[in-house]
Amino acid sequence: MYRQPVRKYPNRQYVTGEQQKPGTFLPDSTYAAALDALVICCADAALLHQGMWLIAKRAWEPHPDWWVIGGRMRKGERIEQALRRNLRRELHLDIPEDRLRNIIGYYSQIWDTRAWEPTTNGCHMFSITTAVNLTDEEKTSVQLNEEYADSQWVYPLHVIENADHFHPCLVQIARDIIR
């Protein structure tokens, strides 16, 4: 037996030892310093309904354009916990964790801008993206928060066929949805 207790979770997630206190948000100046030094891990969702995909137009850097829903993970969160928190905050959707486990891909994004000063220092994000099928009721209850200026339901093939209008990472996510 290993020297400490280890809890295993779906999607190759392991919690070793005692449960830690959850992470908190950092003050902007501290978070800006972290962006200069660390890769930020995000839990993102490809929200699907009857073959269509919800993409949203972000209002903030590093990418004020069409993107997936989601955001950074906090210390101590498993992927589905972070994704559930992000979906509550960004769309007012409360989806059970057991529906947030269908990982479709991992994406590394290095940006030349960011929302925090100095904005031109950029940032590096690593996204774990999960496909999430919404019910009819969940689809109609989606409410964007202030991070998003707009949203649209599209077929993933539309993004692929119009790749010159979308970020290459979003195009790859569309490919991963239909594979």
C-alpha cells in the first residue's frame, strides 16, 4: 500500500493525502504576477444540444472573440468541480458533476495579451475541454454573464468549414467534438 491515502477519480485525477482548503481568487496585482510566471489551467465546456454547439463571444482579453465557456481551476478542484463552478458563474447553469466528465481534448494557448496589467505581457493557458450535452430546459435557461458579449448555437462543421473566421484552437475543438 502506498504511504499515504490516494483517492482516484474519473479522468485520471488523484487526490493524495488529506483534503486541502480550496484555493481562492488572488488580488489583481498578485494574479498578474502569477500570469507572468505560471501556466493557468482552465476547465472549459463544449456545450451541445441536438448536434449544435454553443460558442460565446468573449468581452475580455486574452481573446475577445468566439470561444468556449469556462475558466481557470482553483487549487484543490477536480476538473468537473471547476467546470461546474464556471458554468454556474458564467451561464447560471447547475449541471451535476457526473455529466461533466467527457473530456474531448487538451489545448495549450499562448496569448500575447491578457485582461490584467500589464496587458501586453500576455499569458499561457492550458485548457481541459469537456463535451456537455444540455437538456432542452438547460438550453433555454442559459444566461451569459458579463464576460460574454454574445453567443450563438452552431454546428461544429460550420466552424470547421469557416475556419478562417475562428481561432485555430476553436476549430480544433470543433473537430474533436465530431470525431
